[in-house]
Amino acid sequence: MRRVFKSIFICALALALCSSCWRDKDDENQKPQGPSAESQSSWYAVGMCYNEVVDTIAATVWKDGQVLYSIAEPEANTIAYGISVSGKDVYYCGLLENSQSVYSVVWKNGKQILSIDIDDQVLSGHIVNGFTDVAVIGTDVYALGEVHLSIEGSAAVIFKNGTPAFVDRVSNGAEVTSIKAIGKSLYAVGCVEVNLQTKPAVWIDGSLKVVDVPTGADGGAIYSVSECNGDIYLAGELYIDSSDSTCACVWKNGVPENIATTAQGETYATGVAVLSDDIYASGQMWTEDDEFACVWKNDMQSMLGVGEAMGIVNCNGKIVVGGYSYYMDAPMATVWIDNEPHYLGYGMVARMQ
């Protein structure tokens, strides 16, 4: 179910393994270049990028294709997983790992505003993997983390201003993958176990709703939630037991929408954007041989190349998809504008806004 986080960790490992090689490359002109001025619009992307100056992996925020914030600390690696833009303030979250410990961190406009050491006790356990998403309602900052509990296994915990505020101790197998502020409500999405099957789920201000799946699907999971013109969109995957496969799915106000897949591989969706009457989704298709970044327009699938599309936004009438592709066997943070790739640097985009 946690394919998105697995992809981020794989990219981080690949960056660490490749970084020593990049320092020795003389032909810098061979690197792909960033977006041109003609293709820029008001979008944000968050993730990680190799910082040549400090020689480290740095949590990075891009705005319109340019680096807005880079958390580059000597002898430390940082990764950003989630972003929330509130007015003129940009909040983002992730982890910081140095020689002392591993920290779950929230940054605001390039400055750290919350940090929890992996050794600090939270409830009856410890946070692992860093904060994976962030949301802001008024002056309250919410951060999503996975806590390994000493007795009960793992639990998804939502922190409010650094204090645990929500954990579903009732539902079986509850996992939360993303949070978002919509109006004055906090939405959390993921999955729960119902009758021994994994079902897609949404929590609104802590209240659980199991999401319907279409005929032919046995369950599923949700990876993102967004709002457009008063409608709530969910992106994730369906589990097709008859073929032992997965299929990308988008829900509009709780109703599954058709997303076409291909016979060559399995798919899942990571984000939704709406332009006019068209619904776009980002995601991935994988086969026995490779994995491909994809975008869907309604029920039509387009292949963007080897890699993964992690998020999608509609900015000024343009569909912008963020994720990663590959260059010289290394992951390259990439945005696709009108399906054309633009490269941000060695790394990956984890989410868009």
C-alpha cells in the first residue's frame, strides 16, 4: 500500500550512491536544463535534490521551476514529503538525518519550526520515516507521522502544533497516506481493513468514512485528496482480486470515476487536477520490465516516460505533473508541462500544490 513512500526511499538511496560520481563529471553542459520562462506558471513542488555545493541530499521546494528553499546542511541529508501553502507562507515537512539522530521536521519559509527526535517517546512509541505530510488551518499546523508503538504495532498519528491530536485506535489496519485542509476541516486519506479486505478510507476531522469501490474491485487505497469548485477528488488504486492486479482510480465526491488502464501493466494514481470539464490524474504504470510515469485525461492514458508521476496541479490553465524520470541512471526531479519534461536537478518531486 505504501508504494509512494517506497519510491521516495529508493530515490534517496540512488541519489546517495550516485553523488560521488557526479562530483567528478566535467561536462556539466550535458545535464538537462530547467523549465524555460515561456512554460512557467504558479505551481509549487516539494521533494529532494542533490546539492552540489554542500554535497548532500537536500529537502527542496520549487516555485515555477526555480528553487525557493533548499535545506542543505553539511554532513546531513534532508527529504521533504509534503507541502502546504497558506497565503504567503510555505510549510513543508519530512526528515533530517545527521550523525546525531533522525528527526521528523516541519519547515516554514525555509526555517525549522518543529522537530521530533526518533528517540523521543510519542504515545508509547517513536516516529519513523519523518513527517510525511503537512496541512495548515488558521494558525494550527498539522503533521502526519507513523509511530511504531511498543505494544500495538504501528499507527498513523496526526500532530497538531507538535502534540498528537489524532490516532485511529478503533479501525483495523488503519493507514493514513496524506492530509489536507479543505475549508476549516482536516481531511486524512488512506485505507482500513474491513472483513479482512483493505478498503479505501477518508477521515474528516477524525470521523471515518469507508469509500465505495466499483463492481469488480475487492478493495483499494487512497493516496491524495483535493478540492475543486466544491467537489472533493480522491486518487488511489483498486485491488482486482480476479486478476490479482491493481488499477488506478479517481473518486469524485465518493463516487468512483472510470480511469482506463492498459493490458500491459498495473497502475495507481497519486493526484487529481481538474481543467474545465476534464479530470486529470497523475500516477504510475509498471510491468515486469519497468515503471512508467503516467497521466490520465478522463479515460485516456498517456505515458510520460520511465519514472513516476507523484502529483498534479492545474495552474493558469496548464496541467503540471511532478515526479521523477531518469538521466544517466540517476533519478531526476521532473515536471511535465503539457506532457513535455522539464528537469529540476538530480532528485525527485514528492508532491505538488
